[in-house]
Amino acid sequence: MNATFTSAGQKLSGPSGIQELMEDLGQALSGDPAMRMLGGGNPAAVPAVQAIWRERISEMAANGELDRALGNYDPPGGNPRFRELFADFLRRECGWKVTAKNVVVMPGGQTAFFYLFTLLAGRRKTGAKKILLPIVPEYIGYANQGLDEDAFIAMKPLIDEMEGNVFKYRIDFDRLKITPDIAAICLSCPTNPSGNVVDATDLQRLRSLAEEHGIPLMLDQAYGRPFPGAIYVDWSPVWDEHMIISLSLSKLGLPGTRTSVIVADEKYTLALANMNAVVALANGNLGQQIVSPLLKGDSLIQLSNTVIRPFYEAKSLSASAHLHDCLRGRADYALHASEGAFFLSLWVKNLPIPASELYQRLKKRKVLVVPGHYFFFGLEEDWIHRHQCIRITYSQSDQAVNEGLEIIADEIAQVTAKG
Ligand SMILES: Cc1ncc(COP(=O)(O)O)c(C=O)c1O
């Protein structure tokens, strides 16, 4: 660690789980075609979706939209016309009572959460506050965020075990306490890494707790509804002024545009736009321009429901079935119920080595996964469970996924047999 850097500088520039994951992903994409990329959260190349983005870019090049988008800075909260269109879309498709003032464009969900955690977590005149994660495992990309130390306090989940080597995490509401040092509640839904979806009853309980304590409930819908629709259970998007919702264009197949939207009370959208001016001046405007026409009718919803959801749901089903076939009888394991997102969360109960070592062994065999310990940040005590889990992404080609799963099962069978 470089002592010439500030504490915040050291926190952000030091090694981290998300940095390791993104390095792995970048190296596999650019340097090693043999590597099976079951690690990062890159969306799949879905041909029907790619065709739509290609067509839009040709249209934009022909009608002058591209020149206008490339050649101009937008205001820091996003293009005013896009914000209007987006608010109309949310009112129409989700029934949310929002205006353009409740919508702010950000340079990706990752940056939006950095701004939000910086706004809310950390020292202030009245004492330090933290973000409560009501359930972990939670998104690795939050872990090193916030400028102060320890931005998070997390709750261990309950684990429901079901027939057929399946389990599901649930929020332990009996232990969930909102103390005065909690600045906000935050969760991703569907959850990265587990694929868990918090049901309507539990979501309502979190909303009531947030409202009762006058704190926001942040809900990260990077995979869910209204788009991109990688959610395989019934679930209706809800919003009220106590909620801060994050939506992103990334999992629609546009991660390269670095565009997301936060939907929140105006006090937050204004603060985020102002922070964006200081940190980034403006957002990239290509993503906003590309999707704008799809916001006008129901084509974004159609694309999500009829192309993206079936694509990922089929991949989830086939990857889960293949992994069960490969592991059954060879290890004491369970797979998290796959209710959304792009991942399988594998729990090997009799794993004799930490998941970080399993990750290294698999990397040597040209399979990238993410070891579980990274997803359990904010817990006050260590928990053996976090070293028994790995996250496996199934968005790549069926061949890469199936070969990767076979190698994962083989390695687990070897280490548990020796164990
Ligand atoms: C749960 C979750 N939130 C946020 C992000 C950040 O996405 P982006 O910055 O591309 O919008 C990701 C990316 O994988 C994610 O999985």
C-alpha cells in the first residue's frame, strides 16, 4: 500500500474483488480465447438484441443524431428530453408517479452507487452512519465503495434448504434492527450473485421499515424489471419517494455505453446530478440516444419479455441441470434457486479448501469463477459459509458454460475426495 496516498485513495486504489474480477474478464476477452469466462457479469451477445443496436446506430449515423450525440455535452443529470421520455415510460409501464425530476442519468450503476454511498455512508457531524445490507451475499461491486472505512453493516441470511440440492437465502427479519447509525437499506434484486429475488411481502416489510425510520431503501434492479427482464419469477416493480431505484442499460447488451438511471426523490436526483458535474462533467450520451425511440412505445418491454428473459431463463435452466448432473453423488452441495440475473450460486458444504483456493485451481484449468468470500462484506464475524460458495456466470456460449461446469465439478470432486 502506498503511504503517500490518502486513506480514501488507498481504499479505492488497493486490490479489491471487483478489480480482480474485471481484470480477469478483460484478460480473458483480449488475451486468452481458451479461457472459459464464467466469472464476470458481462451480458451475453444475444443476436436479436445486437441487431437492434446496430440498426439504431446506422439510423443515428444517417439522420444526424450521432453527430449531435457525439459532439455535445449533456447537462450533468442527463439529457432533458431523455429524462422526460424515461419518466413517461415509467409512468406508463410501471404506474410509478414520477416526473423528469425523479429521474437522473448516471455513468453506469457502479458510479451511481459510488455517489449514493458517498452521499449517505460515513462520518458526519452527528456521528458515523452505515448502509445496511439486509441480506448477504450481495454485489461485489459495492464492497470497496464509500470514502470512509466500513461503509456497510450486513445481516446473515436464513438458509432454506429444499428438495433436489437447492437452497434459498431469506432475510432474517427477527434480527433486522434499524439503529440510529443506519443511513439507508440497500439490496440488489435479482441479487448478484445468488439469483435471489426478494418477494413482494419481504419487499413491503423493507419499504415499511425504511419509511418508519425516515431512511431510503435502495433497490438495484440491474437485471430485473422493467428491463432487461432477466427475472424468472412473478415480480412487479414498485417505487415511492422513500425508494432509490437503480436501472441500467448494461444488461440490455449496452455495457459499453456506461449508462444507468436512478429514480428517486428530487433531493437525491439533484444531489447526484451535482456530484456528477464535479466528478465527470456529464454522462456519455450515446446510450440515451440509442434507446430513446424504444422508450416511446412498449418495444423495450417487449424486447425484455420476449427475447432477453427467455434467452437467460433457458441458459439458467440448462446450466443448473448440467451442474446437477455433473455434481450429484460427487459432493455435498446445493445450488441457489435461480430466480433471476445471470449466475449460479454454488454452495459446497464439504469443501475442504477455501473458495479462493478453488478459484485459483480452476483458473489454472482455464475456468474463471468468482470465489464467494467477496460477496459477504459487512458481516461483523467471519462465517464458514462464505468460503464454501462460488459464483458461476452462465451468459457465455453453451459450449464454454458446459465445459466450465464439467471442470468445476471435476475439481470439486477431486478436492472433496482428498479432503
Ligand atoms: C447488481 C449490480 N449492480 C450494479 C452493477 C453495475 O453495472 P453498470 O455500472 O454496468 O450499470 C452490476 C454489474 O454487473 C451489478 O451486477
